[in-house]
Amino acid sequence: MTASKPTSRPNTTRIQILDTAQRIVGAKGFSAVGLNELLAAAGVPKGSFYHYFASKEAFGEALLEHYFDTYLAEIEEFLCAEGQSAKNRFLAYLKFWRDNQERQDPDGKCLAVKLGAEVSDMSEDMRLALKNGTSAIISRLARVIKEGKTDGSVTTATNAAITANTIYELWMGASVMFKITHDRGTFNRAVAATNRILSGEAV
């Protein structure tokens, strides 16, 4: 950054807006959140919003990109943990996913689960942000599955990318069903199915 660039304050304000929005949108959804509510919660004036976001749709795209950037960095703690088999690292990440979905606190809610159906038909830019973010997660899961085939903890004969995609879709579906049913057995079944997939057994 050159000396002629603005100070870090504006960027801090932008992140403050996005972090606040993640909590509110995680609880209510995207369409239900008004700009006035968001700005009041963030403690910033309306002019700050339009300085960074040309529209609510542009804001939604930025929100998803910010969410996935943070999330991808966070899950590396599980996927790259030392001293564990690749399968155990993979399952530790899924436990993290489950724990967040079962929490009542919206801070832990997955925006891909919360917004996937809502905004994908509403905004092509937001749909692409969701697609890019979820694809990045799946690619990391595929990496760990490949490592599991090397260390022997994963024995499926299926291609790692296909396996990762299948398991991610399974858990997205389980997360939606848990929202509908509040039945923790939903995730128990997802864990069991995941173990069978990683072991090359019929689901």
C-alpha cells in the first residue's frame, strides 16, 4: 500500500458492516434485513454503506465473499491439523460444521445453507459467489481425501473430487433438513453415511 492510499479506517468500517451483517443475515435471511437495521446495528451512517457498496445486491455479493474468506481460513485448523489421519481431520471438520448448525447463535450459521435457496434465483452475482465459495470448500475436502488415500485412512475407490462433492451435498441436505425438523438424528445419519462413503461401502 502506498503512502497516498487511505488509512485503514475505511476498510475497518467495511469489515464492521460485513461482520455485523453476517450475524443479522445469518439469523433472518437476506431479504428480511433492511438497510436501516443493518446500519443501526453496525453503528455507521448510511453514507458509509454506499461508499463501499453500490447496491444491496453488491453488498450481498461482498458479504458472501467475506464470509467464505473467513470460513476457509477457519476450517484449515481442522483440515491441516498435525498428528492426525486425514480421515480424522475430515471428520473433525464435519463435527465443527454440525456443532455450528446445531447452535442457536446465528454467529455460527453457514451462509451457504442459510442463503443458498433464497438468493440464487434472486441474483446471479450472489449465486456465483456462493458457487465459488462452496467450490473452494469442496476442493479442500478433496485434498484431504487424497491425503487419506495416501495414508490409508480413506479406502473409497471413487475419485476424490467426486467423493468430496457427494459428501458436501449430503451435509448441505442434512443441514437444511435439520433446520426443518430440529432432529439431531439427521446429522447422526449424515455421519454414518459419510463414514461408509469414505470406506467405500454402499450408502
